[in-house]
Amino acid sequence: MFVPELLGSAISGVAGHPRIEFTGSWTRRADGLWSLPIRARLSVPESAWMSAETNWFVVFEPSSSSVTIFPARDGGIASTFQHQSFNDEGASNSPWRLGNPCLQRQAAAFGRSSWCGQPDEIDEKIAWYLERLLLWIDAAATGELAVAGEPFELPAGPGQTGFPVIGFVNSKYDIEFWSARKGTWGWADLAKLPRAVATYAVTSFRDRNLKPIIDLKWGALVSSISPSTTALWIALEQLPVLAPWEFPRTWSALSSYLKSVGVGLEDVLIQAGADRRVRKKDNDPLILLFVFQYPTSLVRLLRATTGSP
């Protein structure tokens, strides 16, 4: 197969690299993409989620001159780390998974200001991305993908665009309030914003008996809207995330995680379901909110809907 000269130059430019092995040649796919299988080696000890050697695909898109590196379906990483797209298996006819590491931008490349910029020439760009990949896998193996002072990053997940948007306000005094309620649950009033699709504002938090415990202070528009649905909240000590950096993908995984922090999800849902059935006017799908404190010492909400977490 004819391989463009620039792609061939990219291979020759890193040939003999002690940490990179080309396990095949450039291949042009039916969709016009060019892909190159490689094997990358750690320079640090392997971890439970990052093996000493992992397989990847360098993917070049001629129309945009973009370069992306994906984990191989066979021998690649299966977990999702920080600074990485959700590592889904992808299409069954694709040799790679969809969890490409964020390598191309300063903010995506762990926030290191010294990593800004990248070459424009295709062959140099591909070599640059391979070097970034080596830095990324080492950082992933040692748990150093995120460092102090960086913006907080929620884990990537599947189908996140289909969730409703839920807004809230909080103050520094809420931190102590919620810290005292770890492991407890209650209800929240949601007001649907006019002319917005699936967009709500939390107007009040209530305890299990529907007694208001926090009234959120909004402007005139939101304050004038009557609550249209109710959500269930559970207060946690921290973001419900599984190592290395993934949300629980199933109700079973979520239940196991919550059990490990002293919350019985099944009991909460049974009790909340019984209480909710008393309120015959509330027949909307139940929205589940998690209240937690994250590293910047602010309280945030993570929402999940019924069906799958």
C-alpha cells in the first residue's frame, strides 16, 4: 500500500526509540483515516491499571491534519483515567477503543504550562504526540495525571449529553452544613426553567420528612417559578468515583461503592419510593442527586437519572 511520505517520515523519525515499538505499518481505512499500531513502554513501575507495555493506534485524519492516539482493543488499556475521554469499546469493527488521552493542549495536557505548543508539520506532530503519550502513561501509572492547583475535572462517561441540566447555588457556610449530613438523604425541589430543554434549578433542599433545610437564593426569574418536580439527594464525603477515574457504570457498581462509604442504596430507594408514592402528584422520573465536597472545598452536585447511573 502506498503510504504518504510525511507518514513514512514520522516512523523513521522515532525508529529505534527504546519505549516505542511499531507493531505494524500505516493502513488506510475505508473512512479515509490512516492508522498505525504501536506498543508503548513505561519508564516507571506498572500499576494495577497500567501495564508495563500497552498497545495503541496513532490515527491521522488527512482532511484536518489532526492526530489522535487511541488505546488498542487488543492489549490496550481498558480503564478511564483523568485527562482522557471515556474509554468505551467503540464500534465492533474498529481495532481501537475510544478513550483517547488528552495530549494536544496545555489545559488538557495536565495543565503544565511548559507543555504548550505543538509542531505544525505532520511528521513532527506525530512524533510530538508519541512523546506526549509516553509522558501520559508514566503519569497514569504513578497517579500523577492531576496535580494540585489544576481545575477540577469530572470523570468522563457515556451518554452524558442526555442528562438534564440542574443548576444550584451555594455558599461557604454550606460546606459545614453538608459535612454534618454525610450518609443521610432527603428531597430537593426543582423548578423547570422556561424556554429551556430539560433545565432545572434547585430551589430548596428538604429532609426525609419534607421539612425545608436549605432554601436557595435565586434572582427574580427563578424565584417566581413554582417547583415542578422533586429529586432525591444523598450526601457523601466525596465524589462517587471508582479508580482510576470512572463513575460507577451500573446500579450494582454504584450500590457497591455507596455501601463501602456506609450508605445502603437499596434501603434508601425502598424508603424513598414508599414516601414518594404517597405524593400522587409527583409521577415524573426520579432524579438522583449526590451532594459532595470536592478538592477546592466547594460543595457541588452530581446528578444521575433512573435507568443507569
